[in-house]
Amino acid sequence: MSRAKLPVVAAGRDWAAVLGGRLSGGPGDLSEHAVEVTRNRLRLALTCFVIVFGVLAGRLVQLTVLENQPAWQAGAQKQKQMVRPTILDRNGVVLATQISTVTLGADVAMIDDGPQMAARLKQILPDLNQARAARLMSGKDRYVELETGLTPAQKQATLAFGDPALKLTRASSRVYPTGHVMAHSVGFTSSDMRGLLGLELYLDRLIEDEGFEGVFESSLDVRVQHNVRDVLQEAMVKYQAKAAGAIMVDVHSGEVISLVSLPDFDANDAMAQGREPHFNRMTSGVYELGSIFKVFTAAMALDTGLVAEDEGFDTREPIKVGRKVFEDDHGQERILSIDEVIIHSSNIGAVQMAMRVPADVHYEFFGKLGFLDSVPFELLESAEPIVPTRWTDIERATSSFGYSFSVSPLAAVMAGAAMVNGGVLYEPSLRKVGLPVGQRIIAAETSRSLRRMMRSVVTHGTARQAEVPGYQILGKTGTAEKHIVGGYNKEALRTSFLGAFPARAPRYAMLVMLDEPQGHAETYGLNSAGWNAAPAAGEIVRRTASLLGVLPRAEVPAEQAAVKPTHQSVEEVAYAPR
């Protein structure tokens, strides 16, 4: 079948004449139909144009108002979107988490009148950061981030401004529900979601090296932390101390239960008070901690077998080592047993014990305690100890009662935990430890002797104000003069208490430290550790022991209840605790 041919339109002929047979109407009807078709096509084109324009306009608004940011911000925005692990305490309480927030910024180049813009923004943001507002008004910056975490009302008010210079961006923000309480342990992040301190900085390493994600379960207990921080704040006020800190650890795993350093900061606004509060005194600071070192000296003397438990130490006269003469602050002026050397905190007795031990053995023992290197720890702000450059007899003598060596409180409390847990040194950890692996550094028998001595310090000696009925606390006080150029300042003291509880079977060790506490009427004007650090430690145990499952117990094991006398009976101490 041949294909039908289209009719040929003769020149000058109308389409209506040609197609008249195919349409119901005449030539007039065809003209009207053509016009209508044209109109419909125009309407369709217009509708499509409106739709396309609307999409483009919507995207433009999104880019310029809701999400607009300079190209140079793209990298930072990408970082803001990274997902960081949630940090929990040991009981599942959230310490750090990530939320989606709206941030308000301004393209300064698009602002004609900076002061006027700042004044208008004050209507929306009454608490607008003054420093950021000043940057806006100066006109020197290309882009200024004005406020993060806008409320829905603030977001709507900004949109109502309709000013293209204002930029609303969606980003992820790090939130710390506990604020100040866990600041030094948990740390904080930068605006681009990079860790800057504490566990947040440690998480960066886990994320980059191991691809870690999900939830980070810490060893910290927010309940204990709250109480420890409260006690230290009260102590700072009571004793007018410049600073304070405390660490509590599980003696059988090394898990850190609480870590407080004061002054601290709000992790949600970490830079509000500058950088000084960021300093973690418990891990980043190293100090001569005074007489708590006598516990380590006694451990060394007994564990090497070079000092017997039934030996006596003549403290009736000062002892001379090289060109230095050492004496007791509150001398008993009699022969003391090793227990009594610790109870009365005798410098003379400690020096005698140290000088019994060969120099190389002495130095090696301090290495076993972890005093020669920085302590392995999740917090990367762990400081190196300061050790003597020359290991002379004078350095050995002074180290026996806590001078010459400057170590972190973290190192000291871990060594102290080993002294009372049976003799095993564990690495500290801010993570829950599954199967702890430790290193034996002293014999179990030596540890039992130290527990007896440290219990007697609390019942008969310099730490009697640390006693809490029912909990049988172990302890040793330390009072050290702060080093200055050319010597030591006798008026500026750093006091500390190294202890553990319960004495019958220690589960937790702690170190409490106060910086330059002052005496007052209640302390008879005295400011040594027995008058401030010791009672603060006792109050910490009173408030936290039950939270940790340690219940009070009336009976006291005989071996821990009394001093082991050798030469003279223990007397009540009627002098200022040292």
C-alpha cells in the first residue's frame, strides 16, 4: 500500500481551505483553535519557567541565607560534619556527645555598616560575644562566626532580617552535659571538631589510627567526680589555697575513677577564661611532693632486705650527709622503729634508711615505681618527671623525704596503689580495663607491712584528721616547700595526702593536693598537710565510699589496728602534723 501523500498547499491558499474537511468547523474555527493552542503552550512554558526559577531561587536562598558560606569554608564545614564517638562514664552517663546545631556567621564584605549590624544583632542575640562583635565592626575579617547553637526562635528572627550578609549554617557541635565537672579528663574540641585536650584529643588518635567509632566507655564515675570536686572547692575556700587536685584509682586495675584539677573550665565554652585553667595539675604538673615519699623509702629498705622490721633508727641528733645536715621538723629525739619513722614523718629516719641502700639499687627502685619516665596514659598531657642530673648521696638523702625528684601526682598515686595492693604496679587508664596486667615491684609481705604503717599514720600520726569511722583509711601526709630561684620558700607550701581505703583490703587509692593553703584559727594558724590535705581526703572517702560499694565496717583487723612497737610505745602526737 502506497503511503498517503500530504496535500500540497498552493501559494496563497489558507490552511483552512486545505484542511477544511478534517475539522468540524470552518476556517474561523481553525483560527481560534490555533490561538488557543498557542496560549496553552505559553501557559505551559510560563509554568515551567516559574517552577525552574522557584527551584533556583530556593537553592539560592539556601546557599545565601541558610547554608551559604564562602568556598574557603568548605574544608572546615566538612570537618564539622565528622562523627565523633560519644563518651560515657563507667555507669553509662553521657560525658560528651554530638548534636546538629545552627551557626550564625556574617560575610563582612557584604556589610555596609558594621556597628549598625552589630546593634541589630543584639536584638536577636542579647549575649552576643563582644569580641566577635568587635571583629564584625572592624571590617578586617572576611568572615566572622558570631554564634553557635542558635535556638529556633533566633534562627527565625535571623531569617526575618532578610540580610544576605548573614549566613546560617548547619553543623555538628560537641556538647558536654557535665560542664566543669569532667573538663580536664574529657577535654574539648575545636570548632572543626578536632580534639584539643583530654580524652577528646586521645579519640583523634583512635579515630585516625584504628577507625574507632561508636561509644567510648570511660572508667570515670561522674557521681564520685562531683563529690571530689565539691570537697576540693570547699577546701580551697576554707584554706585559701591557690589550686587543688585529686586522683582516685582502682588499685587492682589502674582504672581512674576520678581526676579533678582546680581551677577548671566549662568544656562547652572552653576558651572563655583563657588557657590557664586548661592546665591539668594531676598529669601535666610535676612536683616535689614531700613526705609521702617516705612510704617509698620504707618499701625500698624493707624489700631489699637491707632494713629489718625490728630495727631502730636513732633520731636524737641531726644526720649529716656530705655538707648537708638533716633534722626533723618535730623531732622525737629518741630511737624510732620503722613504723614510727613513718608515723612521725622523721626525715632523719628516712635518710638513714635510704643510705643503707646502694646508690644504683636506689635509683633502679625509683625506676620501678615509674618515677624516671612519663606515665603511659590516655591523656597525652602527661609530663616528664624532673630527676637529678647527678645521683649523689645528697640527692639520695633528700629524695628519701620527697625532694630532688619532681613527679606528677598521677605517677605518685599509681606507685602508692602498688604499695598497698600486694605490690603490683598497673598503668593508669581512663578506659575500662578487661584483664589488667601489672608488674610486681615489691613483695606481698612488704606491702602488708606498708599497709600497717600507713594505717598507723591515720590512727596515731600526722594524718589523724583523715580518719572516717568505719572505713579504716590508710595514709601518709606530705608537706613540701615550693622551689624558688636560689632555694625554697618556707611560706609557700604544697601539701598532699597519699592514701587508700578500706584498710582491711584496699580497693581505691587516692592523692589529694593543695597549693599554698593558709592556716587559720581552726588549724591554730598551721598549714601543713595534716591540717588541710588529710581532712579533705577523709571527707572525700566519707562522701564517695558508699557510691563505690565500700560499706562501713566497725571491726578493725588486729594487724592493721596498731603500730608494731620495737623500742618505745607509740604516744599521742601533740605537734603540728607534717
